[in-house]
Amino acid sequence: MARPITFLSDYGYDDEFAGVCRAVIARIAPEAPVIDLTHGVPRHAIRQGATLLANALPYAPPGVHLAVIDPGVGTPRRAVAVRTASEDRLLVGPDNGLLWPAIERLGGVVEAVDVSLSRLRLEPISATFHGRDVFAPVAAHLARGTRLSEAGEEIAAESLVALQASRPRIEPDHVLAHVISVDRFGNAVLDLRDHQLPESGLRMGRALGVEAGGQGHEAVFALTFADVDPGELIIYVDSYRSVSLAVNRGSAAERLRLGSGDEVLLRPSP
């Protein structure tokens, strides 16, 4: 029985790239179910893709987790496959930090291999489409039961590229947070987590000031979008327990001109 494969990328939906990777998987492991987490990550957005992957995988069945956001394709960056401590999961993708937050969330590294020259890859190999020629076939063979040690050369866990997460700065009268991702609704996810709220001074139901891009805005800390009128700005805790900005029936990213990495200053009302 083949293990399920989850698939995340920045390939988009207009071209054949994600479909070709799925086709490669189907030729090697036709019995393996493939779950598309998303192919709508903004191109080359490693940090945003890493956040989405780490958030999604705890809800996915244990199996093989394929992720490809690879602006360094064709360079000396490694292609890797990693076994995690939690539920014997296998992650496959470029060694550019994309896999790291998910690896940490899944208990850390038990075993890692470099699959850049894997005997399981397709030949001839393209210099620009390792998703098709390296990552997809390796993931498919692992889903069929091929041992990780047979997929590539063993590497040290500490040699994997770690993505350093941004952290909010919590002061007595304000919080300086950073946007870590923006979804298709224009909701801006911040690096402030729900467990940090008690020290932040932000309180449910209370008004607060929001500063972004040199502009000030009024918002309310609410439970859900409909707690405010259409067009109003809210702070809320999203489904992954991150504090986020939203506009009811609108886009916080457009209203505040926010993108990944931007700073947001939150000031609790007196």
C-alpha cells in the first residue's frame, strides 16, 4: 500500500508544471494518493511557502510531503529528503529553508539524504525543472516503500539550511510585528502568536491603533470578521493561532499596502 503524497509549490495553475509532476508520480506510484496543498504560493516566496507547509502538514496524513519552491534550481543548492521524528514522515524538496519550519514542527530530523544525484531521478535531467526530474520521482519511490538510504547520500541533520523565523518585539505600549504571509482574501498573517497576547496588551473587544507604511489606522480586536461592519479593519486570531489583520468583506493587504516581511505596529488603546 503506497503512502499518500502531499504536494505544495509555487508553480501556479496556468502552466503544466504541477500537472507534469503529478504525472511523473502516477507513472511510478499510481496507487499513491496525491493531495495538492496549494500551487498558488507567490513565485520564489520561500518564507511564505514554508509557513503554509508547516501549518498544513499536522492536518495531513503521515506520508511523503513534496514541496518545491526553488529559485536556486540549477545552482549548487542541494536537493534533499528528510525523515522526521513525528509519525515517520518524509519531506522532499530543495535545501533552501523551505522544509525547515515543517521539520521542526514534526519533531526534528531523524535521517536526511542528498538526492541531487539520486539513482531514482529521471534522465536526462533538466537544469531548470528539478520538480519533475528529481523531487517528484524521489517522492514517488519513497511513497512506494523505497528506503530513504537508497534515495541518496546521507547528510548531517545540522547541515540542512534552517529558515530563521521573524519574531515580534513586544514593548509596554506597542507591539512591532511582521507580515509572514498574505492569503487570497487579503488577510495578513503576523508573526505574533496567540500565546504571546497576554504580554502584548491587546485585548479581545478593544480598539487599537495599527501603523503600517507610515499610515495610521483604527482597528478592533475581534473574534471573527462579522463582529465588525463591512469595510472595518480587525485584528483576530486565525485558524493556526497566529494573530492576523483583516478587513470584513475587503482586503487588509490592499488597505494597508502590506506584503510579506512588512512591519506592522500595534498600539493597544489606553
